[in-house]
Amino acid sequence: MKELFLTIRTKLLSLSAFKFVDLEKGQLDIPDEMGRYPVNYPCALLSVQLPQTKNVTTRGEVQQANAILNVRLAWDFTGNTAGQVTPAVLSQSLAYFDVVEDVWNLLQGFQDVAKTFNRLERISQREETRGDGLKVVNVTFRTSYREQVPSQA
């Protein structure tokens, strides 16, 4: 899991769009007393889950791990998309879609050089409904890899 996180973190840091890339720790869930969150926008927060693993060997020292990688993207959204806005304002307000697409283009089908995990596949993308002025989009990918218990001497 750590290797997957570090590899994807490095990939996302290569996008100039982000001012903050971190492990998901609930940074967007509880604001401070001033109503702010401890991130800089736009940001990408990563989490890795293993919803399913399976023994590959009879003794269980090797497992196939099916991993879910969630990339939580957030902006302090002050745009306007109402019908009467100018095309320039609308374009600027919807620019976050371009960043979401950049993330998909960067990660869809990505596999590290060492092939420590299989190619990433986007399985979902959804926007959170929020009332705090943030625009938050979750892009979820799946992959799999094998893990081996280190031999003990």
C-alpha cells in the first residue's frame, strides 16, 4: 500500500495544478474555528484501501491484493455558472473539470516502471454535495498487486 501511495503521490505532484498533495486524513471534513480547512487549494488527497485479498500460496505467505485508490480533489469554489454569466466567467468557473480530466489522463492505465502494481483503471467519479463553498470531486481507481510476507530467518 505504501509503495502505491508514494508512486501516485509523485505522479500527482507532477501536475502544476495542485498546491497541496497529501494522504487523506479527513482534512476536508472538519473546519477550524474560522471555517477553514488545513489545505491549500487546489488539492489532491489520496487514500488506498484493500477491500479484498486472496492467498496465492497454500501457506498464505503470498497474497493477491485488490486495491482501491481514491483521489479526492478539492477547490475553494467561488465561480459562477448561472445562465447570465459571460463565456469567460463560465470557462474560468468550470476550469476544475480540466484538472479532473488531467488526473484521469495521468492515472488511467498507469503502471509504474517496476510493475509493482497492475495498470490503474478508473471505476468511478463523483462530486460531493457540500454547503461550504468547496468543490470536491472523488476519482476512484482500482488496481491489484501481490504481497509477500518477508522470509523470517
